[in-house]
Amino acid sequence: MPQPRRVIPIQQASTVRPAPPRPAASSVRPDGSPFLVPQDPPVTPSGPPLWLLAELTYRCPLHCVFCYNPVDYTQHGAELGTAEWVDVLRQARAMGAAQLGFSGGEPLLRDDLEELVAEARRLGFYTNLITSGIGLNARRIQALKHAGLDHIQLSFQDSTREMNDFLSSTRTFALKQRVAALIKEHDYPMVMNCVLHRHNLPHVGQIIDMALAMGAEYLELANTQYYGWAMKNRAELMPTREQLVEAEAVVNDYRARIGDRCKLLFVVPDYYEDRPKACMSGWGQIFLGVAPDGLALPCHNARALPGIQLPSVRNMRLEEIWRRSQAFNAYRGDHWMQAPCRDCSEKSRDHGGCRCQAWMLTGDPSATDPVCSRSPQRHVVDEVIDQTRHAAATRQPGPAGPQDRQALVFRTDANSRAATSV
């Protein structure tokens, strides 16, 4: 069993003097009009990266239609090796990172996961395994417990076998149930995650009942955010406002009835808000992701942004990446902001919203997140909501059927290659 945790001193953040920006490079929106991407932005001081996400692999046994992994994942480079990951962990911990998530894809597909967990424990990280559960058997969970893993987050797609297996294009529901029992048997807190959308929102009460029956202490009911594969499937996944209101009422009723027995977190889709989220608590503020091929990411979806020169941990130290790279300074601070963000009293709270969402919906990554009611392009979001309402009015009621399967694009290697060959 792991030994009591030692308190390991962490290096204090160095003071960096801001430098004046150099000219930005021009890129183009989908309509052909130009916009500027800061190519040598000012070096904006920041504290340490407190949260490190190690995306160990994009390989995954599931084929979820809402996966946030990049659609072109089959075109990316070779995965970091064990020694390279160990070096990343050591550098991040020396900078001050405290929480470490192992994710993917499916991180259990890495044979060296236990070795990486043990090294993280030795360094003093709080570790979290974010998993579908596929590959987690009694032997491996015992090994992970011995290595010092602190926390496991287990995903379900639904409370029913039919919908769970439909949404992941696998037969995994019974296996996930067995994994949930293993997690409890090994004295981990039961932290369950279920991504919500129009197909399973009507089941939110049953999903909560399932979590309670399994002894979950936490249940994250995370409505789909539209990046990666979810963006490709947005028209088939987006719920109506009425569905969301009904589901949230069910969640609130359960909260009142179950008290502290299970903490319920309900995350609303951005599109139905009137203020943007402070994405990752601000670009390059606390979050540092490392992709399977070694690219350092200021947010999960950053590699989709135009003009961002994502550095690799294979040829640059994390300290240099975090403090001085173009990628991490491009949207850190407020030097890049346009109106109305530039003069907004809320900019220090929401940081202008999500850069990736701004790019996908407006064609300009420096634009105000169009979720914001003050955005001059809020109409883009409202049009999506209107389309969702009209589509819902024409659909046949009832569970997902063959027509839904035909309309959805599942996360597969073949679909990834097809999407990038166009």
C-alpha cells in the first residue's frame, strides 16, 4: 500500500517582465476575410500550471459520438514513451503542478500506466484516472492502488444497456457495472460521469438512480460541449431548451431528496447561457495539457485553432513552453481582445470566453465568444438553437432508432481518416 504522502516543496513561479508584442500574422476566416493571430505576443506573467492533464493515448475501445478528442487523431505523431512521460511529470511538478489527470482516449490501454502513477505518487501529485473502465480488472485496480492512485472517474453513456451501448457503438454496459463494483471494493470514492444530450436527457432520473444504487458519492451530469466529434454530431445531439429545463428540475428534485448522499453536478451546454464560461479558468492560467504525441495544449481543443504554434515537450522544456511560447501567450491576458471584451467589466472573470468556440462559430479565434449576449455574433448561437427546436418538432418521439445511427458520425479510425482526406 502507498506510504503516507510527503510534502514536497515546489519551485516558486519566476517573475517575467512583459515584452511588447510584435506584428501579428494574417490568417483568413472561412468566408475569406482576414484576421490576425498574435505570432509574437507579449510575455504575460502567470502563476504555475496547477493542473496537468496527461492525455496518454488517443486509442480507445469506445466510439462515442460526443468524444472531445480531435477528429483527425489518426494523423497525429507517435505517442510519448514512458521515459518521456516521466520527464514531463517531473518538470511539471517542479513548476508547481499539483493535480494530475491521466486521460485519453483510454489511458488503461497504456501498459506503463501503473509505472506512471507510481512516479506521480513519488513526486507528490494528486492523481486522477479518467476512464471508460474498459481494461480495468481486479489485477490492474490492485496494481493501481498499490502504485498510489488517488481517484477514479468512471464514465457511463446512459442508465440503460441499449442507449449506453448505442452511443459508444460497443457492448460495454455490463462490464462498466462490474468496474463500478471493483472501484467500491477497493475503497475509492465512486465518481461517475455521464455526458448528456437529447438522446439521454429524458433518462436523467434513472441515471441518478443508477448512481445511487452503485454507491456513487459524486455524479457529474455534463451536458455535451460541442468540440471534436460532438461538433460533427451537434445537429443530432443538441437538446431543446425545454428538455434542459425539465432535466434540471429533475436534478434539483433529487438534490432536495437525497441531500449529501450523492453530490450532483449539472453542467448546462454553453449555447443556452447568456455569458461565456471562463474556459479552463483562463488561457494559460492553471491548465496545461500534453497530448499523446507530446504537443503542449493551453486547452483541450487548442490544436484546432489556426495560427497557434503548439510546442512539443520533445524539443522544449515545460518552463519555456508555459512562460514564453507563442501558444501559451497568444490569448493569455487581454492584449488580444476585441470590442466588446476589451472594455467589458467582466473580462477578468470570463476572459472573453472560449477561443475554440469563437473560432468554430465565428471564424475568428479573437472574437468575443458568441455565447455572450453582448457579442455582435450572438445570432449565430441563436440560429443553432432555433434549428434545434425546429428539428425536434419534426422528429418521431421515442428511443433512438436506425435513422439516428445513420445520421451520427461515430468516433472510429475509419471516420477519422475519411474526415481528414476531404
